[in-house]
Amino acid sequence: MRFVTANLNGIRSAASKGFFDWLKHQKADAVGVQEVKAQADVVDGQFDACGKLTGHFHYAEKKGYSGVGLYTRETPSDVLIGYGSREFDTEGRWVEKRFDKPGRKLSLISCYFPSGSSGEERQAAKFRFLAEMAPHLQKLKTEREFILVGDVNIAHKPIDLKNWKGNQKNSGFLPEERAWLDTLFGDMGLVDVFRTLNDKEEQYTWWSQRGQAWAKNVGWRLDYQIATPGLAALARKERIHLEPRFSDHAPLLIDYGFSL
């Protein structure tokens, strides 16, 4: 199974830059997208299906904001829109498709974590989201295997961003955020799949649009595929797609040795 994740920074913008034309040639079985920045009136009939992939979406109530989608080749046994949060389900952050068979419970998830870079209010909201998400993922892990893909808006370790020394007080690399991922990948036992396959430096998926961040490769690795251990062990190959560019994020592709 090939799973692609991409923050589109606007589905219409990414489409105009060739994202869906590129996607047709990737032989993907599942595609998670984030920051759709559109509602059903725009997506339905235009971006809801991509070739043989069928999409389901969680739209934000606020127009032009957030929103996630999950395309799959196979038909799921169930689709969950939102994760049951009174605060964050209005922001369009979670789509989960379940592919359950006798003897197997499996979920694929597209998720968009809040950014705290706009100020203290949104950083506080980000911390509230993390506080909700940890027990939700813990419970999910006890019930089923899953792969969650998406923009987590946190660089885990110094290897995951260019200027780590200068960003230790900035959202996305705060000690509290990094500690949250430490718990996720430590005590909780979930796996950062990309890093099981690639331990090299300068492996980034997002570049600021300010200055010459892209030209100088001053990036951050913010986009993840997070899996339960059994599925993570089946990961075979990873690739960050750098060019052509469809947004300020780069798609992350990982091949797994199982079928839906």
C-alpha cells in the first residue's frame, strides 16, 4: 500500500499548480490532504474523486480555513468525520476511514494539528488540542491498528529543522511540544515511520515563504506518518517529493507491505 500525505495550503491553489495531475501517476492507495481551505460546495464534484480514489472530507465551519480529506482506492467499512472534540471538530481536523475484516481492525487517518505561530491564543489552543489528542490516540491504539498522516506542526528533534538553536522558543519546536512527541513515540509506543526508514539530515517537508528559505533549504519536517508498531514494521520505502511544488509543504510518500 502506498500512502501519500500532503498539506495543500488550499485545494484550489494546489490543483492549479498540478497536484492532482501529479497524483494520477503516483499509484497511491490512500492520500491524506490537509489545509483544504474550502467547503463542500467547492470540493464536491470537482476534487472529491481523483481517478479511482474516492475522498471524504472534514470541513471547517469557518470558510477558507483548515479542513482535511482522505482519499482511498478501496471502500471503507466505516468513515468517521471528527474525533469527538467539542472545540476542534468545528475546525475540520480529522477524517478516519476504517477497513475492518474478520481478525483485523485497521484505520487510516488524515489529521491537521493546529499551528500556534500566530500568537499566544492559538498556541494555547494547540496545547489544548495536544492534551485531547494524546488520550484519543492511546485509546485508539488499544482498539485497532492505524496509520495517521498529516501536518503535525511540530519538528521533533534538532535533525528535523535547519535552525534548531534559534527556534527553541518558537511554536513548532517548543520543549513542551517536543516532549509531547517524545511521549507519543516513547511511552505510548507509536512510531514515526519516516525515521524508521531515513535517518539523514535535511529531510524537510515545509519551508517558510519568507526570505529564501526554499532556495537555501531552510526547512522543517512537520508532515508525518505515525503508525502502530505492527504497521510501522511493514514500511518499505519513503520519499519526500520536492519538485514540482504544489504548496509550501512537500508531499510525503511511504510504501507499506500490506494491502487494504
